[in-house]
Amino acid sequence: MDHADAPHQADAPAPAVECDAVVIRYGTTTAVDRLSFAAHRGEVLALLGPNGAGKTSTVEALEGYRPVTSGTVRVLGLDPGRDHAALVPRIGVMLQRGGVYPMLGPTQVLRLFAAYYDDPEDPDALLDQVGLTHVGRTPWRRLSGGEQQRLSLALALVGRPEVLFLDEPTAGVDPEGRIVVRDLIAAQRDKGLCVLLTTHELGEAERLADRVVIVDRGRLLAEGSPAELASGTADGSVRFSTDPGIDTAALATAVGPGASVTEERPGAYRLRLPAGTDTPPVVAALAGWLAERNLSLGDLRTGQSLEEAYLAITGARSDPAADAEPTGGRRRRSRGRAGRGTR
């Protein structure tokens, strides 16, 4: 080792969350297969993958509710299973659904959970941050799905966690509520928390995540920022919208040799270009052709979205929905004092 590099290496912060060659098996079924990745403080990491990809098993292992067959998991330098009692007060967990006493209102349940911690957030202030003050006395079971999600996020935050695990944080949340959730998650990252989220809403992952880890069949397929993953799978296409049923052959001819235009769905088009084509002249030709025919140009994109990159990487193996892997009832556990935020 070069001794000149040693101080730099010693000063490098340890990951807040780390999986190293993790294997998780259920009998003869391998749910997680030598998976390695890390997440750091001040970072939002999205763990993405199709049905049965191993996401739930991985997160359960990190939370200390699932033993690993081999490999190691660490959260804040602790073994989540062996050091569970020491770790639980330092993490926050947001479930996709359930885990709250159905007859209690948000004010009651937040104050109850705050009592489990030595130095909690102010429950009333937190209730205001998630926009639920006006329904503070409404029983959980009478809240809308979006309101329940926002309360679940508040419960995950009330103990001032250092690592935050979020399961589908914006599922069923209305547009205004999504903005609240996004802002809260960004605020936690800016405060130095490590946020690990799983979601099938890829647009939300693109907005929220600093880095993305894509897994399938328990194995790592790709990792990087949303922009890096999108650029790595980009095919040079230009996507745009206008009136349905335009003359795609005529447009391709106007754009130039080697171009082709496909209407992927009514009014939504993909313009494919030869490798190395300079994009600005193509966009100018496209806009001019549409203007000559009094057609509007909308939704113009010269790159890829995270969703398109994800589908290219996974091969669109399955419909993005809830994991099919065994979970041992993860979403059915109820929260309680003994676990301080456990389910």
C-alpha cells in the first residue's frame, strides 16, 4: 500500500448501509444471490427490481428481521440481527401499509410513538409538516390512503433516525401529498440521513434518488445515478408528441437519411437516428416540419427516462408490482414499544 494514500483511506466515511456478497435462501430457493451495494449518509438510494427480485428480503435483512444465509449486512456499523436492540432506536421504517392502531388518530399515535424515544421530534410539529393537522383526531381507518402514507412517514421520522427505510413512500398519495413527501425526504437527506427506498413508481425514484441499484433474481444488474443509468442505455432516439396519425414516412425523409419515425401510441412518437447524428439540427427539422402543417410539438425529449433505462436493463421481465418473494409477514407486523418503530 502507498503510505501516502493511507490517511485519505482512513478518513473516508464508512457506508451507513452495506450489503457484502449477501445470499438469502428459502429452502432451495435463492432470493438474494451474492448481492453487494452500499449507501451513505446524506444520500437517497432507490432499490429497484421486478417482482421477486429480492428487494424485500434484502431490506428485511438490513432492518434485522431476516437472517442472511451468507455474506454480511451492516447498518451504521452494526449487525442488524445481533445488534438489533442497539440499532432499532437509530433507524426509521415506513411500511407500505398497516402497522398503526386503527382506532387512533394521527395526533394520538404520533404522541404514543414519540414516547418510545429518548429525544423524539415534536409530534405536533411533525404532524404539521406532513399536512395532517386538520385530521389529527380522525381515526386511522377513516383516513384516505394518501393520508395514511403520510402518517406512516411521520412515524418513521419521529425518533430522529439516522437511517430511514421507506417502502413505496408515495403509493396512493395525491399530487399535493407527493410534494410534501418528496420535500420531507429531501430534507432528511440534507440533514445527513441515509435514505433507502423501494418503489415501483419509477418516476418518483427518478425525482427522489441520488443513486439507484437495480436487482433481478437476487443479483445486481446496475447501479449509478438516474442520469448515468439513462445515458448508459440511451439509443439516441428523440421522443415527442403531437397529433395522432401523422405521416411518419414523410417526417423521416424530412429529418434526413437513416432516420425513422414510429408512433408508439396515439400521439406519442419515437424518432430514431443513425449513430453519431447531431441532435440540434434534427430537432430544428422536426419542429419546422410540424410547424408547416400547423401541428403542435409537445413532450420533446432527447434522452431517456429512468423508467426506460430500467426496462432496458431488466428486459421488462415482469410487471412492476409487489414482490412475490416470501416475506414472513413483513407488512403485517404491528408496531409496538418493544421494537421502537418495529412492525
